[in-house]
Amino acid sequence: LEAILDQVVTTTELIDDTIQTVQNIAAELRPPILDHVGLVAALRHELELLESRTGLTCRYFGPAAELRLHPDLATTSFRIAKEALTNIVRHAAASIVEVELITSDTTLTLEIRDNGKGLGEATDGLGILGMRERAYQLGGELVIVNRPEGGCLVRAQIPIDSSAKN
């Protein structure tokens, strides 16, 4: 009987761990911060965290007021920004990161710039592929180029009416 109880406890702990993992994955796919404060505030918050965690100088340019965006567009933009920022921390050896949101009547443009060592040869990694796929799924495009002054530029341009593409 004791062996069965031990197995039940172990199985219950495994189930609890699995549930927590699934919740973490779901939160990463659709970060709750977007629902609570919106894309602009979420990007600013992410930059503040990055700055305090890494010592990078992080700057935000763009609208101060929150944008009214379809949830899929906000999520895609945020996930692209997070992946680009992760790549900068891992590979760029940068000291400055800038994130800019530019809106028009038809397009949301997200730019992430750094002053690091540039793109190099790594243009086909899973992170870059994921960013491209996210933009493409909403009818947009993603371009990654070395900047003439040094560093890298990631630019995602996605139609504002991208919810119609789903």
C-alpha cells in the first residue's frame, strides 16, 4: 500500500509540474502584460527589465499613448521584439538598444536597433526564422540588416488590419 501511495504522490507532483510548464508556455505565447497594459507599456517594461538585468542602455521611441491594436498584432510585435532583444543580449556585444514603433493608417513598423557587432553569418537560426514567420503570418515582412554605423537593425512591417489575414 505504501508503494502505491508513493507512486500516487510522485505522479501528482509530475502532473503539477506539467501543468506549470504548460501555463508558462501559454503565458509566453500570449503574454498577460499585453492584456493588462498594452503593447507600448509592455515594450517599455521589457526594456526596463533588460536594462536592469544586463546594464544595456535601452531606449524606446514611438507613441507615448497606448495603441489600439488587434490582439494578434500586439502579440506578434511583442514576441518579435523579445526575440530580437534576446539575440542582442546573446550575440551582439552591444551597449545600446533602441526599440521604435512607427504607425501609419495601414502599417505598424517595429524597429529594434543595436550598436553591437552586426549580424555576421547567423541569418538562419530558429529565432530569426520564428520572427520572420510571425510577421509573415499576419501579412507582414521582417528585414534584418547590418547598420552602416555598426550594429544591427530588425524591422518588422505588419499591416494594421492584419486580423483580417487570420
